[in-house]
Amino acid sequence: MNFLRGVMGGQSAGPQHTEAETIQKLCDRVASSTLLDDRRNAVRALKSLSKKYRLEVGIQAMEHLIHVLQTDRSDSEIIGYALDTLYNIISNDEEEEVEENSTRQSEDLGSQFTEIFIKQQENVTLLLSLLEEFDFHVRWPGVRLLTSLLKQLGPQVQQIILVSPMGVSRLMDLLADSREVIRNDGVLLLQALTRSNGAIQKIVAFENAFERLLDIITEEGNSDGGIVVEDCLILLQNLLKNNNSNQNFFKEGSYIQRMKPWFEVGDENSGWSAQKVTNLHLMLQLVRVLVSPNNPPGATSSCQKAMFQCGLLQQLCTILMATGVPADILTETINTVSEVIRGCQVNQDYFASVNAPSNPPRPAIVVLLMSMVNERQPFVLRCAVLYCFQCFLYKNQKGQGEIVSTLLPSTIDATGNSVSAGQLLCGGLFSTDSLSNWCAAVALAHALQENATQKEQLLRVQLATSIGNPPVSLLQQCTNILSQGDKIDRRGSKIQTRVGLLMLLCTWLSNCPIAVTHFLHNSANVPFLTGQIAENLGEEEQLVQGLCALLLGISIYFNDNSLESYMKEKLKQLIEKRIGKENFIEKLGFISKHELYSRASQKPQPNFPSPEYMIFDHEFTKLVKELEGVITKAIYKSSEEDKKEEEVKKTLEQHDSIVTHYKNMIREQDLQLEELKQQISTLKCQNEQLQTAVTQQVSQIQQHKDQYNLLKVQLGKDNQHQVSYSDGAQMNGIQPEEVGRLREEIEELKSNQELLQSQLAEKDSFIENLKSSQPSPGTNEQSSATASARDSEQVAELKQELATLKSQLNSQSSEITKLQTEKQELLQKTEAFAKSVPVPGESETVIATKTTDVEGRLSALLQETKELKNEIKALSEERTAIKEQLDSSNSTIAILQNEKNKLEVDIADSKKEQDDLLVLLADQDQKIFSLKNKLKELGHPVEEEDELESGDQDDEDDEDEDDGKEQGHI
């Protein structure tokens, strides 16, 4: 401390101690002091001098400060002072007032010191390692210093961090710091780190940056949050803009769904702070980054679908129709909705169903168009509405038809209570505001883009110009306004109205010969166009001349020669006489050479600094690029070449129609073959299922056989028991009542025998039926023969089993016969026993007990006999079920065989038809080849598309022949 007081006191004591000497002494102290306290105090003093004497401290102390960072890492306080000092030296953020002419010098100073610091890459690596320290006095100055290095020399520092092991991961840990100041400055650091570096952007994204940033935005209150939300949104834009990999990762990680709460703006009266407007503006821009037309079409389409499914598009439309929304937010919301629905049919259909909260409700499209044709609305808002309308109609033929239908007489509301989109467009087209004319003309042209049906439908539109006069077609009214030129007093650009109408007419007439005929039917149109092109006007009028030349060229190129006075050849002769071919082509080239043409061709969005620059439409520039070359060729062609070309076109059209017809036939046959193949595969599966069912039945029969054998064994034991019982009866004697019971049991056994014999007769008849139902060999294919062989094997097994049953029944019959003989013997013994006098007393008791024992045994025998009867009945029922299943299997096999024969006949017929088609196609190809040779001899270039088509046709025929052969083998 005494050293510091001497240095600081000497600095103010007199001129003998200059600043440079003081800084030198401090640096020497840092380098030579052995005590940590002395070095710490010296570094603290350098920090206090580093802002005012930045150059001197930087030159003398930077090396010593870096050495402190390397050697004194155990003391967080001195490390913090060193980092702060380096930050003051390198950073250009000067808090003190400086002169204006020193600002550039300060910036150069910061970049020079940065270059010195990063010259040794180990210094940046050392700084990254210091960021792992949790101590606030080390981590926060380190974050600020690294951010300043990135601001000074971003690409060089990015490259060093990129090759440093775990460099980006260490910086990502800053977002998880519980101290908000470090977390917020970490976001700023990552902003500078990810700027214009795709590799680092990918690493940061895969380090879970999206999850952490969205969590921070949610914690801070979404759009109501402070500047931290703004910083997070800027970082998200850095990660997603022009980075298809990160955009795909963002979509697949379901992060689009988490954007929906951003746009829940709440009550309209809650107020819009400047920070909220900024946040919401960045959020809308982030949505546009994901669905930008410059992205790959597949990625944009998947993001658009995800935004509709999660309700984000619905939320944006709610803001669009809300009241009290600031103008710049409303404009950006319109642009965002435009790109979310552009080219996505589902989103376009939803947007068409959105209604404004008015009474009565009006479609959102109508409300937006009212703003577009209202000259009191801001220019940027009108441009945004036009872009929204263009995106709604982009690749949306359904929407184009709905817009054009609002102009047709059958759909116009006669009561006049509601205004349609078509009426608004017509009103803007014929208003006295040139910007409204241009916007309405371009919007109507987009309703006709690549849609020949709507071009023809729009020819039906009739307009009532004044009371008492007949209605005029929309096409005629456009040409009337065009011919009037500057006679009508309009607000805005002089040529804007005419350019808009000419773009509409060129779009309308291109690829639509009927519209060309309607246009040429008005005798005043062609003289007006030739007069405009032939005049020598100023530079402003050159663009109009070029568009008039384009319109006249379209009238020639798409002319079907239905009007005798305006056939192609006559129009070309008129151009040669009135204008000259070279002059005409030169005027046509004025369009693509215009400075605003290239600007409009870059982006679909009409983004102009002022209304005067609003001349060309993006889609129209594509049309000019497509037609300029073909019109030039058409102007220089002779009449004979035109005739030959027309003949060739007609021949090719006829050939194309024939080829298309046969292609359709072949497609239908292919579909039929596929269906038949599917049926065959289905029948095969059914056959396999039936075979497995038969196998299961065979196994069940085997199980029943085993059960029957067990029963047979048990029956043999019961018979032995019955014989021993009869012997005992003979020995002990039987009462007359028992003899009666035995007679009844014998009668029951007889009836059982008769029942079994009848069942045996049924089995025999069933076997005979199976024999007669077997198909004769050689009548069916291999599959049916195999099935019948399996059935015959099963029948043989059933026969053998029934023979076994018959033998067992015969054995039972012999046993019953034995029982009958034993009964006769018992009757004789009973009669002899009855003649003798019974002994009273104890002998009667013994006889009674024995008789009771015999009765119990007899009842047990009767019960077992009943069980045997039930089991035999169950077996007979199972035999019946097996018979039914065999019958159904035979019928199924017969059906399969019939269907197979039918399929073979159909395949033979199809093959014959295809051979005939191949002969016809070969004849047609020969004709085409001769026509192409004629065209080549005449010097006309022949495209190879038709040859490729014929080659594809031959390939398809070859594939069909292969399929037919495979079908024949089946």
C-alpha cells in the first residue's frame, strides 16, 4: 500500500513523474515482486490507469498481465483485476467523453491490441479455461473480455475457439449460470461467436442451445420481457438464418410449438412498450426465417405444416385481425402470415376462411384488399398486403378460381350489402391513384398466373361504365385506359398505371389463344401498340415501349390465326413496315435492361423504398425471361417456316393424343394386372391357411385316437372287474330283485350295441362318400393334386381308425354275449337257491350285506358305461365336423382352380392386346422419325423430349411383357 501511495502521490506531485514512468514502475512491480499482495496492488493500480491511459498500459503491461493469468490462477482477485485491465485496453466502449476525431483511432487501437493478444493462440485457450472458474470475479470479466475480442476480430477468434477442445461447450455452460448478469453476458458472447459461422452455429445448436434459449425467453415473460429476450431472439436468428441443418433440427425438436405463446398478446388495452414492439418484431422475423422462400422447398413446407398443426398460424391471424396493434407490428405480421401460407394448400385454405371481427363478419382477404387500394394507408402496409395476396394465390388454383368468381355476373351480390375481392380489385384498377392501379393490376395478374381456365373465365367479366351505355368487357376497359395514357389526371407516378396494366395484359394473354383473339378483335389495339413502339420518346417512356413490344409479341406468338385480318404473318409484316424487326427487338430488350428489373427479380416480396420504385413484379420478371427469346425467334421466322411448324405441331399434337390414349390404356391394364396379382396372392394365403387348418385337424384326430386307446384300456379293466363280480355272485347268491336289475342292464347294453352299430354304418357311408368325392388324377394343376392327395391320406387314416373302432365294438359285443350267458347261469342258480329254505338270523344279515355290496359295484359299472357312451358320442360329432371341413376344403380348391383358369385367360388376352399396341406404337414412332428428319432437313431444331418419351414407352412395354411372362408361369 505504501508503494501505491507513493506512485499515485508522485503522479500528482509534480511533472517529474510522468504517466509512462508510473506505468513502467507498476509493470516492474508486477514482474519482480515476490509477495502476492504487492503484485495484486500493482495490477489494481494498472486497472485504474487503463481507461485513461489505454495506449501506455496496453504497450507496457499486456505481456505482464498475461503472465499473471498464467501463474497466479490460485488468487481469484488478481485474476479479476488482470482481466478487467485487458478488457479496458482492448474494448472500444469508452465511458468517458472523447473527441469525435479520436473514435476511429480508438477502434484501430482495440483491433491492434486484439491482434497482439490472439497472436499466441494459447492466450485464447487460457481465457477459455478461466471461464470454467465459478468465482464471479473471474468468470464475468472473462466473458466480457472474450466478447470484446470477438467484436474486434471475430473470424480469427472464432477459428481459434473452433479448434480448441471443448471450447464451444465451455461457453454454452454460461447459459446455465444462476447469476443473471453472467447468463445475459453469455448470450451476448454467443451472439458474437455464432455470427456468420455455420460450423459453430451447428455445434451450438447441438449443445442444446434451443432448449436453453426458449426457457430463458419463457422465464423472462415472452414478448413482455426485457432486453434479455431481445438478445436471445437475436441469437436464435444467428443460429437459424441460412442454416438448413439447424432449421431442420429446430423443427424436428418440436420447438416450433413452443413459439405459439410468444404471440398471445393479450388485451388490446394493455399497452405496447417500445421493448415489447422490438421483441415481437424479432419473433415475427424468426418465424419468417423458418418459412423463407429462399429455403429449400421441402424444409419450408414441413415448417408451414407444423405451424398450422400447432396453432401458430391461427395465433398470427388473430393478431392480424386485432385492433390497437402498432402499424409496424401489423405490417410485419402480414408479411409473416404471407410466407407461412405461401405455396401451402392447407394454410391457404385456412387463411381463406378467416373472418374479421366485424358486423357483419367480412373475410380477412377483403379487409386486407380494402387497405391495399386505400391511398391513405402507409406505403409499407400496402406493399405487405399485396405480398400477402400474392402468397395466398401462389400455386393455389382453388384460390384463384374463388377470386375470379367474385367478378363473374352469376356471383355478384345484387343487393350491394357486401363488397367482394373482385370488386375491390376493379375499383383499385380504375381509381385515380396510380399506386392503387399498379397494386390492383399485379394482384389480378397473380389470380391468372399459370391458370388458363381463369384467363378464359375473366373474359366473361362485364363492366358498366355509365348509365345508358352498354357494358364493356374488363379486357376492353383495360385497353381503353391504356390508350388514354396521361389524359386522365392521376396522383403518383406517370407511368405506373400503364406499366401495371401492360403487365396484367401480358400475363392474361400469354398461353391463352382465346384471350389473344379477344384482344385483337378490337381494331384499335394493334395500331395503338405499333404507334407506341414506333415513337422516339424519352427514357421514362422506353419501359412502356418495351412492354408494348412484349404485348404485341405475345399476340403474335400465341395467335391461333382465327382472325383473318390479324394473322401471324400479317402482324409480322406490319411490324416490319411500321417499326422494323431490329428496332422492335431493341425495344423489347428495354425491359430486362431496366435497373429496377433486376431488383424485382431477386425476391418475391415487393420491398420498395418509395412508390416511385414500384415498377416490376417478381413473377412478371420470370414471364419476361421465358418469353423474350421465343418472341424474338417468332419475329424472324418466315411464313413458310410458320406453316411447317404449325403442321408439325398439329401432327405432334395428334401423335401425343394417340400416345396419351394408349398410355392410359396401358396404365389401366397395368392396374388390372396388379389387381389380379393381388387376388392371386390373397388366394394363395387363403390356401395356406386352409392347409394349416387341415394339419391342425389331423393332429386333433390323433389326440382323439390316443384318448380312445386310454378309454379302451379302462374298458378292459372294467370287463375284468365285471367277470370277477359275476363269479362272486355265483358264490354268494343274488336276490330276485337284483336279478331284475341285471336284466334291465343287459337290455341297455343291447340298445347301446345297436346304437354303436348304426354309428358304424354312418361312418362306412361317410367313407364311401369321401371315396366318390375324390377328384380324378390329371384333371387339375399341381396345387389341386397335392391337396387331393393330402385329403385321400386323411380319408385312409379315418378308415383305419373306424376299422379299429369296429374291432373294438365287436370285442364289446362278445363281452355282452358272455354277460348274457352268465345271466342265464345266474338265473338257474337263483331258481335253485329259491327252492331251498333260507336260514333265518345271522345268515340273512350276511346275505343282505353282500347284496348291498353287489348293488354298489353294479351302479359303478353302469356309471362307467354311461361315460363311455358320452365319449363315443363326442367322437362321432368330431368325425362329422371333420367331414364338413373336408367338404369345404374340396369346394375351396375347386373355386381356386376356376379362378386360376380365368386369370390365365385374362393374361393371355392382355398380352395379345399389348402386342397390338406395340405394333401401333412402332408405326407412330416411324412416322415421328420421318417428320423429325424433315424438320432437320428444313433447319428447324428438334428437341429430344419426344425421343425420350418413346424410349420410356418401349421400356414400359418391355416391363409389361415381363409381367405377362411371370403371370403365365404362376
